[in-house]
Amino acid sequence: MNLTRRPRRLRRTESIRALVRETKLSPDDFVYPLFVCEGQGIRREISSMPGVFNLSIDELVRETEAARRDGIRSVILFGVPDEKDAEGSKAYAEDGITQQAIRAVKREVKDVLVIADNCLCEYTDHGHCGVIENGEVLNDPSVDLLARTAVSQAEAGADIIAPSNMMDGFVQAIRAALDASGFEQIPIMSYAVKYASGFYGPFREAAQSAPQFGDRRGYQMDPANAREALREAALDVEQGADMLMVKPALPYLDVIRAVRERFDLPVSAYQVSGEYAMIKAAGRLGWIDEERVALESLISIKRAGADIILTYFARELARKLW
Ligand code: PBG
């Protein structure tokens, strides 16, 4: 054989592989999702998400400090309130669990970026992401409540607002409300492209937010659609989104790539609860090498075009990156 092109030359040792590696992960890329519940001294593991907990505020502060020490700079907070009602009023209460949590983390932990997930489903007794009338999730009244929620989160000290309920016009309304309250410096990370996904199953256990009737297909996107993702993202860009998100991540790498190519805003991708649970479960059974598969998933998400990755693996893998 007389080959002149031998790609294996660049794969022979780890040093040379590191030299020619095209994509790298850094803890700076990660956002660590955390679930905060009421009470004290609570660290309750989610059965379908080993290593992920419902944390009371004191434990949340400890977990955030530990993550910070491991190199993670950003967290996204989800509130799990004891009391829920039809309008999700604890989502926008000044003393709501998320507002208290944001205040505590910003007060106690140095140099941490706090992103507030902005939705109603964890706070409504019916589990939908908006207000219901005759079995329908109403758009505009739900958006008004999201805007109120955003202002209360910013008042509590949130650094970024991340609206996730997929109502039409939420970015515009939240931008206007934030600006009117003097928060024109607070960016919006929009869950612009969020699919109605079976991969959210374990999250609904963690946040106790499963819909009590019907499903979310009337507002979240159809998994079959990619062009529609670009229309959704374009609307959010027009309305003033500062960052875009695609969610879930691994089953939608093509969508991440398409959004990356079309828009020049930072793109984030959410490796959701079901993606995490599958890797953990197969790892526990000894069917896959959990750490290796987790890293491979994360690198694919980045290679597809995501700048930022929301992942439950953030803290665990922060010190083990390629
Ligand atoms: C809605 C929200 C959901 C997730 C993040 N924000 C769930 C849903 O739409 O049911 C899912 C995250 C995950 O599965 O890890 N507030």
C-alpha cells in the first residue's frame, strides 16, 4: 500500500488528539438546574433522576456554593411551592419560593449567575403553563402573569429571565414589563424552541408539575417540525430575546444547528431530565459507561452549535471535561 493520506496520523496519541480537537467543553458553557422547595434541611432525591434533589433554601445555597467551587458559574432555579392554585399566584408572589431562593443565593454565594426559569406550571394546581378557561390554556392572560413573574424575579435579584411556557408574545411582554420597572439591563434567555416532549417526564416528578388533564401539545411544538422552529426563533429575536434556547437537546441536534446558522444570538440547549435519566439508568445497569456517554452527549450538543448547555450533569462533570 502506498497511501499518502493517512488520517490516523492525527489520532495516535492523546496529545495529538488534543491538539486537533475541534470542539471543547468548559464549565463556563454549563448552566446547572436546581429545584428549590419549602422547608429546612431538605435534600430529597428525585427517584427518576439520581443525583438530583429537591432542596430547601439552606441546602440550595450549599449546593450552589459547592458547584461554584467545582467551577460552575451559572444556575437556573425552579421553584417547587407547597401551595398551588388556578392562577399560579405563588409564581409572582414577593415571598414566593423562587423569589426567596434567588435572594438567598445572591446574598450568600459570591459571583454566581442566577437564571430564573419563568413559567406557571410548577405553581398551578392543574399543572398547565398558563391560565385555563373551558379546558383551554389562554394566551394573553397567561403572558400578563409571566411578565409579573419576571419583574418579581428581577426584583429578587435574578440576573437573567428565562421564560419557558411557549405562549405567543411572551418575550415582548416580559421585555416591556422589565423595562417599565427599571430592569432594562436584565437579559432574556428565551425557551424559543421548546418541543412537546416525552423527555420531560422526570422533571415533572421533580417539579410536581405534570398536567392534570390533557397535555402541552397546544402550546409546545410538534417534534416533527424544524422549519417552524426557525419561525418561533425569529419571532423571539424580533421581540427582543437576548439568547435563544432549543429544548430538548440530543433528539434535536438538527434544530440546534439550524438555529445556530440562521441567527447570531447565543444559542443554548437544554439536556432535559429524560436525557439525563436514560444515561443514568443505563449506566446503573452497567449497559453503558455513564460518564463517557454523558460527555459524548454534551460534546455533540456543543458541536451541533450550542454555546450554552443546561445540564443536570454540570457539577458532576465540571472537573472531568475533555
Ligand atoms: C416548564 C419547564 C419544563 C422543563 C423546564 N421548564 C417542563 C415542561 O414543559 O413540562 C423541563 C426540563 C426537563 O425535563 O429537564 N416550566
